[in-house]
Amino acid sequence: MASTNRAARGNMPATMAGANDPIRVRGFRWRAAWLLLGSLAGALACDGDPQAALTQLVEARRLAAGMRMQLHRSAEAERGAILADTAEASGELAREASAATETLRADLASIGPLLAALRFERERQLLAEFEGTFAESEAVDRELLALATENSNVAAQRLAFGPGQELADRVCGRVRAAAAAAPAADAARAELLATRAEAAIREIQALQAPHIAEAEDAAMTRLEARMAQAAATARASIEALSPLVSAPAREEVAAAVADLDRFEATHREIVSLSRRNTGVQALALSLGRKRKLTADADATLAALEQALSERGFRATR
């Protein structure tokens, strides 16, 4: 019977025979473990410590994964800082992006010596490639975050839809009230002038929004020319209204002119903020150069993670 079993086992494929032999399985596992440690020890000097090498490899893998996570965390916070609708929110997100970058920088300083101790040349080359991209990305970050936290475009919008809107409404309300007090003989003319003044002011407001969003200087210049013409029309119409109304109504016209002066001063501030265009510049930088640098850095870190994941296991296959 025993001879029959031995014969049957002799006819089995080697893999099947080994799979059914506990002693051989245990022997294979021990050999695999020693090969793993041996491959790690080989990365060190001849008298290296295999256990220390394994610990260093595990730590290098952890750092590489952490660097990749912080890279994406920083990029996401930067985009949030650009799109934030308040200076407070933009500043908070900018600080979050800076903190993520600082953590990444610390991990980068830690992983280099590990790879050097392990003598992983391929991984060290990938790390050097990442360092170059990361240095360039940091330079872009400084410019981008400075633009994002200033965000002159958001400031211009808030001014246009806040104080600018209130002053525009006040001018139009005073002009309509004055025109309503004109004598019957001049009522039609007064109404026409009031309508013309209001239309011109609303045109200025309508053109402010595309000016704030515009990135090209030439286009902004054309919009400014149209707004200047509208402002001249509004002032001329209001001033022409004064002789057509009664003495008490002329005080309303004078108040409208004073409010128009304040509206135009606010408008000049809006245009100045819009011209600085820091929000638009930051967004263009984020979607262009920064996006490419982040993609390149991520690809390099992914390759580093993959290379480290393969270390120590090839010899067991």
C-alpha cells in the first residue's frame, strides 16, 4: 500500500506533490522569507542588518505614499484659495496649502537618506526627478498663493455689487424724482433725460462684470472706453435736467450729481482692482503651469511607490 502511494506521488507533478507536503510548504516559506531578507541585505553593505533594511523599506514606502497625498492636498487647497469668495476663506485655504507643502518637504528630507542607505539607485533617480519638479512647483506656489490671497477680482465684485450698486440706485432714484416734478410743458423732455441718465448708469454697471472677469488688457481698455462714454452721457443728461424742473426739484438734481460723483469714484476703484486681475491670473496659473507640474510630480511619485512596492518580492516568485 505504502509503495503504491509512493508510486502515485512519484507520478504527480512536482507542484502538486509539494503542495500536499507540509514539510515542503514550510520549507518553501522559510526559503521565501530568507530570500526576502537576503535581497534587502544585499542592498546594504556586506555586513548590513536585514531587519534594519526591512524597516527602512517599510518607512520609505510610507513616506512616498504620504508625499503623494500631501501633493494632492496642497493642490486642492490652492484651487480653493483661488475660488474662495472672501479674503478670510482664501487666506485659510492658502495656509492649508502651505502646511501640506511643508509636510511634503519634511517627508522629502526623510526619504532621501533611507534610499541612500538601501542603495536603491532607481528610486534615488526618481526622487531626484521629483525634487526638480517640486522646486519649480514651489516657486509657482509662492506666486500663485500671493495672487490668490489678494484676489483683486473678488474685491472688485464686492465693491460693484455693494457700495457701487447702492450709489447707482440712489442716483437713479433722485433723477426720477426730479423729473416727476417738472412742469407739464417740460415733462416729456425731463422724463427722456431721466431715462437716458438711468440707462447710462445701468450700462456702466453691466459692463463692470465682464471687465472684472476679463484677462486681456486690450479688451479691458475697450470696455473702459464704453463705460467712460456712458458716464459722460449720464452726467450730461442730469445736468440738462436741472433747468427743466422747479427750484425745489433742483436740489434733488444737485444731490443726484453729488451721488454721481461718488459713484464714479467707486467705479474708478473697481476698474483699478479689476486691472490688477490677481484672481484671474491665479486661476490661469493654476489651470496651466501649476496643473502640469502637479501632474508630472504625481507621476514621478507614483513610479517611486511602484518601484518600492516591488523591492524585496521579486526573489520570492
